[in-house]
Amino acid sequence: MKKNGKFYITTPIYFPSGSWHLGTCYTTVMCDCLARFKRMQGKDVFYLTGTDEHGQKIETNAKNAGMTPKAYVDEKVGKLKELWKLLGISYDKFIRTTDKEHVAAVQKIFTRLYEKGDIYLSEYEGHYCVPCESFWTDAQLKDGKCPDCGRDVKLMKEESYFFRLSKYQDRIIKHIEENPEFLEPKSRKNEMINNFLKPGLTDLCVSRTSIKWGIPVPFNPKHVIYVWIDALNNYITALGYGSDDEKLFKQFWPADIHMMGKEIVRFHSIIWPAFLMALDIPLPKKVYAHGWMTFSGDKISKSKGNTVDPVVLSDRYGVDAVRYYLLREIPFGQDGNYTNSIFLSRINTDLANDLGNLVSRTAAMIGQYNGGLLPKASARTSDDDKLIAQAEGLLPKITEFTDKLLVPEALNEIIKLAQACNKYIDVNAPWILKKNGDTDRLNTVLYNLAETIRIIAVALTPYLPDTAEKILAVFEVAQGNAGFDSITKFGGLKQGIAVTKIPPLFPRIDIEKELKIFEADALETQNAQLAAAVKADAPSADKADKNEKAATETVVDDGMISIDDFAKIRLKTAKVIACEKVEKSEKLLKLTVRLGAETRTIVSGIAHKYTPQEMVGKNVIVVANLKPAKLKGIVSEGMILCAEDEERNLSIAAPENGDFPDGSTVR
Ligand code: MSP
């Protein structure tokens, strides 16, 4: 594909504290998905991440571990890189603030600002929070403690260099107001202007004499450069700014997106632009502050002790299950809640049922009905045209959403296409076409399914790269042929290629069993808060799963029964006259059925295969003398009969003659 422009995206540089949880992975996974998306659009992408390694906290941690700060950070950085590798983070550069190129460039920047008069020497007094590495004014303290983490602060006074932040206040306000795309989401813009900029900026302390572990001020080495001027400049030093080779800087600056969590947006939308203005460097195009991943409503964080381990989740359920959850669950600019049960349900519904099942079922049908070779499509029906239009419309839709950072919406479009394929299978029933010897139609249906799945897989690549690769391998599609330009038109798959069967991409999870494991793990950590949250999560999901099981379980007895036994079961024909989804259930539908003169309510576990709209008007066979049972608070008066194959596809049993009167006995 022809290169069409550049794209520079950054995460904040991470504290090498050594404990990374699901929340911390959000920024890198989101940026990774955008970087991969832009690469597939043909852009020259530079994706930067790294580590923020200086400051008193690291100095103290290293001392406690009996290590030098450098040895301490080296070990932690190694671990962080392993985590990013596990999650498939495709960064182009990993910058460390201890890199000698960064150190030299930051010293140059500091000197330049000093010579320009934007940095001056004075004295600082304030309340300092060591873990947060932040000074707070009296007004900012919350009950005398750090407003961020709630811990004790200490009053500190020392000779310090200051940056003239106040000088840039009006220019920053003007920039934010005149460039609505600069700071997103909009709510953050109002917050920055009203809470920080309008009340007035005070000059910023940018050096310390009390800390040793940092970059020395070149012309006064008893001071080290204090955190933000060191950390924020990574975004330009990583491109060679301030070195002998500024080629990358010229190519990629200004950044297209600086992405970060909302707690550090102030530094990125006020302090960072002021540094850049002082250096006469253009501002980044966009600063985007995402919401937090919360656990049962509370921000996931190490200090709160409610961490969720991405390595454990990836090992148990696959990396793409974790990526999917992160990308799907945090709405644009808002917080997204994690609970074990929501996580597991998402895997079962979207990934196992809608996507994975579609792929294995289609590959299995091509194996069974056409010897594993992709057949040729012939004349299209209007049903085919609908599916094809949806498939060809997928790329424009996900592009529109992803460009606006509406990644959950983009993923939803992809899953919607998978759902449309599943419906297409149910409506076209390839097994019946096979039985009736309608080979042309069968071949067309199989081809359309395979080709739509290829389009789904290519579209899925930036979000779930491993899964996409596995799906494409089923249809012999090599990486080089899986670019976005290959999915603008339907029909890319060649007739006759070998289609390989694959095991389920996301095996269905026994949610009840898994939640018990989570509960046991949480208890083992001796963390009462975490254990309580996990326990609170368990019962509802537990109950829902049990109910759904009860609803779908048919009484099966391998032994023979007598005709008298069978006669005890009263089967009747019925017509569905109304139907709706049962709230908070993946599987249950509430149906109103007519059996001649009688009307009943039946709750049935078929929602994963049939929509309420599809059910209305259908003829069914019901077990009419089943003891009523309460499912999700609804009394169910009977059971609908369905056939179920090995892949858990359902087909509703009904009298052959569609006009047969409802309420008739089935024998
Ligand atoms: N070192 C600073 C950034 C300096 S940038 C010049 C820092 N590091 S961090 O390790 O604490 O955070 C790294 C990223 O993880 C940030 O984007 C932060 O918002 C994100 N998250 C940490 N916990 C999070 C959640 N619970 N949810 C979502 N993102 C969160 O800040």
C-alpha cells in the first residue's frame, strides 16, 4: 500500500514500580490498536512508550530492596517489557529516562530555558507527597493529606529552579479554546480551563536538592531536574530532539495523539504545551485523556490493593480475551468497570458464541459438504446482497469509529457482522440445502460465509492480532494479503483453496466454576477488600448461570423408557405470539405462546441463537405438563423443544405443516 502520511502516537512513560495491573495496560493496548490500525491504513507510524525512572520513590524503593537505583529500574523495566510482549504491544521505540541520549537532551533543554529566562532560581515551600512525587498547596490538600492518594504529606522548603508557567497561561487558554480537537474529551477541556487555567497558574518548581536520583542541572549539579521537565520531554527526545540526529523529530513531530489516563491530563494539556511554547516547538495535535478501569466501581490501583493481574487473565483465557475486554469496555472518555463475571460473560457471548463458533462451524461445514475446499459462489439472492453490503461497509464504519477513538463502537460493528453471518447460516440452513441436493445454493452460502469471515478477520487485525491471524490461516490467507485494501470489495477468496478445520478460538467458559477459582485466589491473597469485591461479584453471575443452565437443561436418561413413561409427557403444538429478551441474561427469551384457546408464558434458553423478532409467529412444540419453574423471577409454564448439534447450534422443532392448528397433541 502507498504510504499516506505519518502518525506519531505516545503513551505516558510508565513508573517502573513493578506492579502492573489491568488498568495500567489500558493506555498501551489502546495505543497499540490505534498504531496497528494506522499502519494498516498505510501511514508511517511511530508508536512510543517507555519508563519514567527518576525520583525519590524509585530511590527509596531501590534502597529498601538493597539495590542501586539503576539496577532496580533495569530489573523492573525487563519485567514491563515482558508484559508488553505478552500483550502484543507493537511499539516502535521504548524510551527510558535513564537513556544517555535522553539525559543529555533534557540537560540541553534545561539550559536553553534558563538562558532564555524562562527558568530562574528561587525557593520553594510546599506539602510534598513522596509516593505521588507531587507538591500541593494548602488549598489543594484534602483533610491535610495528599488529594490523590490520601497519604501524609510533608512540608518541604528548599532552593529550587522555577519555570515561568504563568507567562504562558493566556496562550494556552487561547490554544485550547481555538482548537477544539486539541484536548479531548470535551469534559476535560472545561475542567482544565475552569479549575486550573482561569484561576491562574503559578510558576512550576523544576529542580530539587533533596533528591539524588535524577538528571543533574548541568550548570548547578547540586540540583537534579525535577520530574515533569525530565518526563514530559521524552516525547521529543525519543525522536532525537536535542541530539545530533533530529531526522525522526523532523519526520514525526508534532505528535498526532498523546494518550493518557485522566489523572495526568493537567500535566499534558497545560505544563507540556508551556514547555513546548518556551522551546518554540509546535504543540501536539491531540491530547486524549481516557477514563479509568475500575474494579467493582473503584479505580484499579496498586495503592488500593484491588489489582487485577493481566498475566493471570491472559494465561487462563488468552491474550486477545484481555485485549478485547480493555478495548470493548471503556467507553470514550469514561470509566469502564471490571468484574470477573462481566469479563467471562463477554468472552462467552462475543468471542466464543458470535465469533469463534462462526469460524469453526463454517470451516466444519466446508469440510463436511465440500471436502474441505472452498466452493464457488453462483447467483446471489437478496439475502446474500444484504450480507455482502454489510461486509463491504465494515471498513468504512470501523475507520470512522476508530479515527474518532470510538474503539468499542468499531469492535461492536465487527461482532455485528459475525452475528449477521450466524443468522445467515440459520436462515439458509446449509444442512438442508445439502439434504435437498441444492448444490449451487449450498456452495454460494458457504463461499459467502468464508469470504465474510475473511473480511471480519482482516478488520479485526489491529484489535485482536493473534485471533485475526488464526482465522486467516483457516483460509490460507498470508499476512501480506491481509491489508485493508483487500477488504474494500467482496470476493477476495479464491475458489478451490483448502479450508482447515480449527478447534474453538475461544472455548466456552463454565462461568460458575471460574468465578469460584477467582474467589479462592482472592482469599489466598489475604486482601480482605479484594476478596469482598470478588465475592460480591460471584453470587449474581452464579445465579444467572445456574438459571440459564436450568433453562437449557433437558432431562436426559440414557436408559430406555416404556410407552407409559412417554405417555406421561404431554407435547402440544403452539404458536409464538409475543417474545422479548429476559433482562440481564445472555440466553433467556420470554415467549408468550398460544396453545389453541390457552395462552402461556415460557422462558427458554435460546437467546444466543434466536432474536425475539425471529421467534414471533413461529410454530413450536412445547412440553405442556412440565412443572412451572421460576427463571429470573418469571414463572415458566413449559418448555420449547429444539434440536441441538455438536456445535451447539439450535433448530426449533415444529410440525412439518406450518398451518397445523396450535394446541394439537404431538405423539
Ligand atoms: N509516569 C507517569 C507519566 C509520565 S508521562 C510524561 C505515570 N505513570 S503510571 O505508570 O502511573 O501510569 C501509566 C499509565 O497507566 C497512565 O496513562 C495512567 O493513566 C494509566 N493507568 C494507571 N491506572 C489506570 C487505571 N486503573 N485505568 C486506566 N488507566 C490507568 O503516570
